[in-house]
Amino acid sequence: MATGEKPILFGNLSYFVRREVIGGMQVKVFVERYAEYGQVGYESYFRTDGLLAAAANAPAPVKYLQMG
């Protein structure tokens, strides 16, 4: 744990909103590289974004512990 890290969140995490990018999932299959051992390799990406949604005049729904 380093100074300035935020390891713990407290509060109502139901305000967290996740956005998934349409067509944001990609899967690559590697057959030739592992064929010698009878294996198949996979690599995947999934694009998402997220934020805490709260009204402008409301207190923050989540607080955090910051290491000092």
C-alpha cells in the first residue's frame, strides 16, 4: 500500500453505473502457435466504462479511505 492509494470504498454502491460499448468485445483464437502441444490460446478484450451517478446538490453516495 502506497501513500495516496484508495483501497476501500464505503457507501451505497448501487449508484455506480456501467456502460458497455456496443461491439466492444473481441476474441482472438491462436491455434497455430500452440498446435505443437495440442492446445488452443485465447485473447479477449471487453470495453466498458463506469462512474458514480449522483445529483449535483446531493452528497457523494460513496466515501473512500485514502492511505496517508
